[in-house]
Amino acid sequence: MTKSKLTSSVLILFSAAFLAGCSTKTTTESKIGSSDSLSADFRVLPEGDTSISNRKFEQVPAIAASADGRVLYVAWYSGGAAPGPGNFVTVSTSTDHGETWVNDQLVVYPKSGSTRFFDPALWRDDKGQVRLYYGSAKDSMVWDGFGGVNSVDIVMNGSTIDHSKPVRLTDGVMSNKPIYVGSKKLTLMPVYIDKAPNNSDVKYPASGAFIFSKDQKGVSLYSSITLPHSIRIHDEPQLVEISSSGEFMALLRTTKGIYSASSSDYGKTWSEAKAFTASGPTTSSRFYIGKLASGNLLLVSNNSTTRNNMTASISKDGGKTWPYQLLLDSRENVSYPDADQTPDGNIHVVFDRDRTGAKDILYFRFTEQDVLRGSGVVFKSRVNKP
């Protein structure tokens, strides 16, 4: 697909979403920040740019493959000494199944010096289009009352990445993949909005874990999942479809580890969230859950109460039990996994390690059978340059 076609298709989506009311209907006057927090500078294969090369941390990676499995995209965010103004999202690619990587194929950089871009997600939609999502906010905030979930279509064109214009989908942050519900022709997007600052005199949208739906009419609020405020910390919700009859599972991050909720009506209503213990111990960090081509569920998480023992687990009974596990990395400070599966059956996983020290963005490749056996030949490489 050419860049012009990408742009046209996204503009059509944006127009439909805008007319339908794609946000949580807070007015511009009720928000802080400015439109500067949405302005992006897309840099293709930048060279000699010290604002990009002089990195002090690397974190929060995401991965998605092209529909034919030939291109792997990995995105994460960096920039500056710590999360704050000037943070940018960078995309690397591999065309040899993760053996080698080309870094900074596309860098999404904020035009405003007081803005940060962060927490990217990558997803291949039902039509095979790879989409990059990222959060935007001012200063070091996660939610500033104005930024939100931004969406960009990307595609390899020879040795470079073509991209569409960014579209703001909704308030909040979506650092995890949406899911497509084929029976409903509906995309469900798990979004969270952090609690407003205590000293804020600005009206913020309600905080919490939300699900937004996208169909041919646009983007709208679909449902929400309640967590006690006492254990909330960057909810980072994720969804997985358990059956074709409307059963869904949602997992959420809390200060006490992973919590889960269930739905029997395609995610319109949710049970009370409870501690998720079926796979073993969990910690307060992001994880990945999704459905494999076989229909089994894949969970990648810290099988520990701290950020170590990154483990891939498989459930054959809709998430009730997780008896099949493969340890990927036992070291400390491994966190924030993401995964995708290609048509050849390979499972591709990324996560970060030692964000301000080693600054590793790590890639692992294995198969479902490797996890079922609990052993196998797991390929590993480092995505980012040392």
C-alpha cells in the first residue's frame, strides 16, 4: 500500500470517528495541555540526530509481524534521561526472522518541547494492516487531560517504512493490542485513564479501565472494568476472546499483581475483578495475553512476585489452568512483554531488561510445542544497538 492510500484510508476513518464522537466527550475547555501534545515529527532513518542517539533509557517494547510474516516490527520508547518531555517512539524492523535488526527505521518525535510520546503498541488488524499506537502527554505525565491514544498505519516499502498521518482515537493510554471480534465485526480497544492529580482544578474524564469499540461508524465507549482505587496503578488492561459465544477474559495490572475479570456478553459487562493466581505468582508489571492459531491461550509474564522469571505459559481450557510453561529469562529487571504469532507457527516475544543500565530490548522466538514440552530451541537476539 502506498503512503497516499494509507493517508486516505486513515482520513476516512478519522472523519467517521469524529462525526460519531470518538472521545469521551470532554470539551477542549475542560482539558489542560494543548494541541501541541498531538503534533508529531516523523523521522525516517534519521542519522546524526543527537536527540535520538543520546539515549539514557529504553523501555516498553511492542511487536507485530506483517500478514505474511516476512517483516517483524518492534517499537519502544526512549529519549532523555527518564520518562518526560522529549520522549519519542522508535520502530525497528527485521526481515530475517529476528536474526538481525535495523534500528530507528521510523521515529515518532514530539514537535513540542514540553511533550512526550510513550507506551507504544503494535497490532495487525483483521485486514492484515499493521498499526502503531502510542500515548501522548505533556511533561512527565501519563495523562494530561488532552493527549491520548494516537494511531498510525505503517508498512515496509523497500528498505523504509511508509506511514499514514496520526489520528487521535480517544482519551487515555492503550499500551496493549486491541482484539478483533469477527462474529461482531468489531474491534475492541483496552484503554486506561490514570487518576487525576490531587491538586488539579481541571475537570478530567473519569479514570479507570475502559474498552472502546471501533466499527464502520467510528470509535465509541463500549464498557468499563472496575478496580478498587486502592490497588490501581496504570491498569494496562488486556482482553482475550475465550469462546465464540461471547466469553471474554480481561487481565489488569494492579499494585498487588495481575487481576482478572470475565464477561459472557462480548465484553459489554464484566464480573468483579479478582486476583489472578491460575498461572502462579504475579507482580505489578505489564504482561501479554492472547490467543494462538491453535485456539489455546498464551500468557507471557513475570512468573514471580518481582520482575524476574519471564515465562511463556499456555492454557488449553480457556484460562482456567496454565500447566504448560517455558522459562525465557530468569534474570532480574525483565519486564513488559509483548507477543505475536506468524503463519509459520513461530511465536515472537519482546521485553525490556534493566532499562537504564543494560538498556536491553530483547527478542525471543519459539513455537507452541516448545512451551507444551517445557523445553526447546529458543532463539534470542538483542533488538537495539548496544
